[in-house]
Amino acid sequence: MKPEHTLSCQVTKYLRMRGYITADSDVMSALKYLPVHNDRDRSMFVNSRKAMGYTLGQSDLIVINKYGRVTYLELKNGKTGTQSDNQKYFEQEIKFRGGNYEIIRTLDDCINFVNKDLDIGNNDGSAACSPAQKRSLLLRT
């Protein structure tokens, strides 16, 4: 198993344990399961995904916390993994629109993201919840 796949499994499991909804948006990762020599099937797969609206550079995961805040997560293999130009463009577009985008390189990065993210009390991220509000929100979920 590749290190990025292992990280993806760990991150998804941890996020779900913390109450997040997770959606795997890296549909092109399925290409690794098609034989390299089978150009016809690979081409059909890519074309069908493009026809369905696949965006080059889109993040690996889309996550929603228990308050409804959406974040796009790009998973990278430790310090060596770098974003492609398409991924950097996608990140800029998300942030330009006021969205949340994070690069996760380790499980510790994910834990830090969750601790920060769950401390934000409303959808626009402008203020944190009081402890009483957090308890109230947690009781409703």
C-alpha cells in the first residue's frame, strides 16, 4: 500500500471518529486499479469522469464538521509530496470564494486541523463557541 493511501485511511477513520462526514473526491485515483497497458479502458474512464464534471486538481477529501463547516483536504505524502499546478490553482479558487482548504501531510496534521476546526463555532469562522455553546451543539449531534 502506498504511503498516501495509508494516510488517507488513517485521516478518514479519525475524521469519522470525530463526527465528520467525509467524501472522497479523488475519483482519478481509481486509475491505479486499471492495467497500465489498457489504454482504451483508461481513456474511457478519464473521459467519463471529465464528462461528469471532474475538475483537475480537486482535493482528495471534502469534509463537513458537526457544525456544518466544509473543508477541502489535500493529502500529501509527508514532506516530499508537493501540489501540482492544478492543485495549487484549485486551492486558490476555493480560498478566493471564502472556502476552507488544508494540506494534510501526517495524522498529526489532521489532529491539529480537527482541534482548530472544531473550536470554530459558526459557519463563517468569525467567532469561537463558548464552552456552554459547544456542549449544547454536541448534545444535538
